[in-house]
Amino acid sequence: MANLGPTELIIIAVVVLLLFGAKRLPDTAKALGQSLRLFKKETAKLRDEDSAEPAVVKAQAETVTAPQQVTAASPVEDRLRALEEENRRLKAAAGEPTVNGTPLSQAQKDQSSS
């Protein structure tokens, strides 16, 4: 890219002024400055966390205990098992026509017994 002289810079400034308008330029510059300050602040925070992390990892490594064996099924596993059974039942019933969500053969049995 060629060096930009003063005339080229003036032309670029005029084009930017025409595109964005004089009213919006200060607001845009203010928002850009706030964004840069926030970015600097967050990167400094990350650097501080990275330097403090090895001590935290070492402390956590000392306090870790062996996991206990869980014999009882958790409520999540029970719910998962129930959903899998419902899924199997629905897949089996998918081939059969249904009446209000019950298989047609079951609906016919219910109707004949009534």
C-alpha cells in the first residue's frame, strides 16, 4: 500500500464524515474508547488469573479425595430409564394405527368389552 499523504487523509476524513455524519462521530468514538478500556481491563484480569492459577491447582490437588461408589440409582438415571422405556413403547406402536394415542388393537379390545 502506498504512503498516504495529507490530501488522501483529508479525502478519507471527508468521506467518513459524509457517511457517518458529524452528529454520530463523537458517539462512535466514545463507544470505541469504552470498548477499548473494557478490553484492556479484561485482558489484565485474565493475566492476573493465569499467574494465580498454579497455586490454586496445587491446592485443589491436595484436597481431592477418592470418589465414593454410588449404589443407588439417581433420580436422573430413573427418569432416563423411564424415558427410554417410553421411547421403545412409542417406536413399537409407531407401526400400528392409533386411536387417541392408544394402539388400535387395544382400542378395539376396550370397545368390545364395553
